[in-house]
Amino acid sequence: MNHYLRLCLLMLLVLTGLMPATAQQRQKITLESFELDPFDGTAKNERYRRVDANDKLMAIIKVSSSTPNDDLRSYSFDFGNIRHEVDSTDHDDGTLWVYVSRNAKLVTIRRQGYTTISKRDLGLTVEEGRTYTMQLSSEVRRVRYQMVQFAIQPLQIGATVAVKNDSPNADFEKFGDADANGNTSKSLPLGHYTYKVLADDYLTGTGSFDLTNEKTTHTENVLLMPNFAEVTVTTLPDAEIYMDGNLVGKSQWKGRLKAGSHQAETRLPNHTPAYTPLSVSTDGPFTFQLLPPKPITGNLSVATSPAGAVIFIDKQEQGQSPRIISDLLIGEHQITLAKPGYIPQKHTVEIKEGDTFRLEGITLEDLDKPKQERKTKKPESKTEPKQEAKPKQDAKPEPKPKATKAKAKSLPSTAFYIQAGAQAGSLMAATATAGAYLGGFNLEATYGLGLAKSETIYWNHTTDPDVESAACTYKPMLFGVKLGYGIATGSSLRLTPQVGLTVVNISASEATSKGNAAAVALGLRGELYLGSHFALYAAPEFGVPVSQSDTFKRLSDVSSKIKGWQGGFNIRAGISLSF
């Protein structure tokens, strides 16, 4: 028992002796001076002033250091139960500003690795709305480094490593990018570190390590786990496949998708797109059959004389006349009607959604009849014009005066116009346009006031956690300039291909932040004149984004509506007054 007591006393003495040695390893910081600056009114300046919970002006302490390149942000301050705030702004004079409520008398100053200045008497009482100066100094620390190497698996995945030390204000900083062998290395000061390894389609790898020996190399082995699955999707032949809005292939696509929810879309001309939600986990591979696009159809009614003609639609046999062919894909089709002993006939029809095109009253000519008619009609064709010369000439001159009148009333190549209308598509807006035709060339400018607004977006312009984020909704305005060339297709219709630039500005009444984006616009403007000065117009266009401000980009990242305002398909329509 006595031997055990002696051993405990010996260990206590050893530990007691080590404590001063350990304390001596900590470096020293010194509070050299603290005093009032009677000529500095910064704390009362409207731009810099702050108030505490009692609505009293806070004092400002401008902290500086006599030690070259001293990191003032590594210091922390404690004024007891007196409220204080450290300003995060970088000031031109290199000082650190600390806002303090009135009546502060004592200060505790801490810095990792340094001896704490505990409850130091400031020598005066801090007053409301005054400015003070504080000068510190610190012993220069000798920094020791150790080499660190990361070995990352799998290889060649573009992994990036970021590390941070354990100081209070530390943040992750880039360590390096892994090379083809999965390695990246760099020396770091001794201490404790936390790391994260990032790579596309992989879960973030995290961990920590301690550097204690500058003579060795610390190796950190990291195995990243996949956050994706191999996916195969199939649909109708020739149907385009879009994954999360991006075209990836036709008919079938094999690729890699991140774990989570995705949306696949299939498209075909003259079809309604179909959407298929996909849920992917890391347990793949997965195979999905996508919903096919739905055909947009109309009908075709065919009746011939004589009946029984075989109907070919785009060279595919579809039965005999008379017949109604349902669910025919919209668009142009080539129709051939054939019956033995009769001359085949070809027709081009355009099927529209939900409508029935009537190809009826078609008379098929006998193969022998046309030859006999040609023999009998040849002499008649020579004599009939002489006998009916007057009626035919009386009938033909009538359109000629109309043609000359239409020519006299043809659309002028030089004119000015103003328009009012609305825009629909990716950006809904009320629009006003002014323009001119000069020798056929067209120049116009458009202003639009957006009718839609974005989702609610929350902004916090301060670092104070007590300040609530402000809710903002953004509305767009557009400005456009286009150049084109007008092509008159008659006395009342003019078509004008156009190219130009459209700029969208977004702003919110609740916030001062504004953004803008520009797109190249390609369009076709059509005017139907109902009188000499009055017309209806329609102008479809497609915008290709070319630039955007930083604010617009940040807002479009959180608002799908704002993202869609920059470009895409739009159509303007309304009334036009020319003079």
C-alpha cells in the first residue's frame, strides 16, 4: 500500500513539473494600448452605426497589431456580459472593428496556441457611440510542416480534395486534384485537419487526421462510393429521348444517372411528348421502358366514282373507297387512288388535328376514254376559242383590272408603324412596338412588361443571424431590337424574316438586387392588312441565350421561371397601325 502511494505521488510530481513546460510552449499576446479617439466619429456615422438590443448606439473598437502580417481575425474577444459583434468587413487601414455595447470595462482576448489575456482592465468605461483604438502584439510562431498525400480510389474520376484546420474561423480550402493514379500531395502545418473528397457521381468522402511529425509523410487512403447507376431506356423507333431536359439519343439510350429522381421525355414530330418519371438508386443497373409519344391525328374521308378504288396513303394500302380512315397522323400525306382499267390519281392532303379531310367526288377516268376525247376535242379546241372568243375574253379581262387595282394598292416598301399586343410562350408580357420599312428593309424596337412573376426568393444581405431573410418576387421587363427584310406576298400580306437581340431585366420591389440577360432572337413577322393603315400581326420567334449577369444567374439557379425568361419560344400578336 505504501509503495502504491509513493508511485502516485511520483506521477503527480512529474505531471506538476510538466505543466509549466507545456505552458511555456504557448506563445504570448500583449495588449499594448487601449484608448478613446476623441476625434473619430465613425460609431455615429449613419453608414457604420449599429444599435444593441436596448436601441443604444454601440461603440467601435478599431483593433490593430504591431506584429507584421498578424492575422487579426484569429483573435476572439469577450467583454463579460456586455454584448459585442466582430465586423466581417475588410477595412482599408487593415484594422479589425469590434462593436461593443456601453459600460464594458474588462476584456478577455484569446487566440489558439497563445496564452489568454484574461479579464484585463481597459482602464476606462466604454461609452455609447464612441470610437476607441486597441493595439495588440504577438510572438511570431515558427510554423513546422509535414507532407500529406491522398490516395483516392477509384482512379481517373476527377476527384478534388479540400481540407481545413481546427481554428475557429477556418473554412475548407482546396488541397489539390487527384492525378491519373488517384494521388495528390502537399505540405501542411502541423495540427489537426478535417477533409472532404468530391467527385461527380460519387458520394463525398470525409475524414480527419493529425500532423505531428514533420519528418514523415502522412498518407490518407480514401475510397469513394458511387452515387449513380447504369441505366438503359428504350422507346419507339426514331423517337428522341430527353433526360432531365437534355437530348441524349433516339430509340434507346444507355448511360449513367445519379441516384435520385429524374424525368425522361420522348418526342416525335406530330406527336404529343410523353413524360416518364424515373427513380434511380445505387443498386442498379436499371432498365426502363419509356412512355411513347402520343400521335396527334385527324381523319380522311375518300369517295370515288366508280367506287372500289384502292387507297394508298404514303404508299401503304389502306382499303378501298368509299371509306373513312381514322387516326391518321397530322401533316401532309401523299394519296394514290388506283382501280384496274382506270387512270390512277395522286393527291396531296394536309391532315389537321381532330378534323376530317374530305377527298370526295373524285371521278376516275377510263383508260380508253381520254384517248377518244383527245381525238374529238382537238378540232373543237381550235374552233371553240373562235366561237367563244368574246365570252372568254370578257371573262379574262375582268381579273386584269382587279390585278392592276391590287398592284396599285400593293404594300408600300417604305412605311412606319406602331403596334400593341401581347407575348406568350416562355415569357408572358404586354408589348409595344415601333418600327419602319425603308426600301423593304425592316427595323423595329419592342418594349414588354412581364405579366408573370417568379417564385418567392429569400435574400439575406447581412451576416447577422438575428436578421430575417427578406422575401422577394421578381418581375421581368424586356427590350428588343430586330432587323429584317419585308416580302410582300400580295396586296394585304407581308412576311418579314427578322434577327435581333432581346434583353430581359428582372427586379423586385422588396430588394435592390437586379439582373439582366440577353438572347439572340430569330423570328418571322407576318402582317395581314385589313385596310390601308390597319393590320393584324403575329411574330413567332426563338431566343438563344448569349449572356447573363451574376445576379440573374444566381436567381435562375433557384427559380425555374426566371431561367426560362432568357430565351426559348415566344410569339407576339396584336394590332398594327401604319402611316
